[in-house]
Amino acid sequence: MEGLELISFEIISNVGMSKSLSIEAIREARKGNYEMADENLKRANQYLTDGHHAHASLIQQEAAGEKVDFSLILMHAEDQMMSAEIIKSLVEEMIEMYKDLKKA
């Protein structure tokens, strides 16, 4: 495995961890463990950032004039990255809702 395939799997791996940690965060928040939820979200954000860095390397290659072949694996990686972003954003909002409900 090399080049585009390796970067694609790096994206998939990182954003997959981000999604898992985001889901763990909402589970912790539901139990009232907001500190653990926040820690999981911080870790989720770092994995998502790492996935974005890998993706940015492909964009930089193409911007430099290098041909970046399109592949189904890359499309899957980008889809997973977008879903990880959406999930993390929704989880952040849901955690705030749990906090608001607890105050009420």
C-alpha cells in the first residue's frame, strides 16, 4: 500500500476514531459524566484534525500540479470525514442539551 491508498486509509482510520469518540462522548454525557464527555470530544477533534491534515496533503499535491487519481477508497475516506464532522457537531449540541436539561 502506498501513496493515495495509504493516505486514504490514514483519513479513514483517523476520522473513524473521531466518530467513535464522539459517540462515546454522548454516552458519557447521558450518564452525567461531562468531564469525560469533554475529554472524548477533545480527542475526537484531534483525530478529525489529523484526518484533515492527511486530506490537505492530497489537496496540496494537486495544487502543486501533481495528478491525484480519484478512487473509490478516496471517495469513501472523504465521505467518512464529512460524516465525522457532522456527528461531532451534533454531539456537541446534544451534550449542551443534556446540560440544559439537567439544570431544569
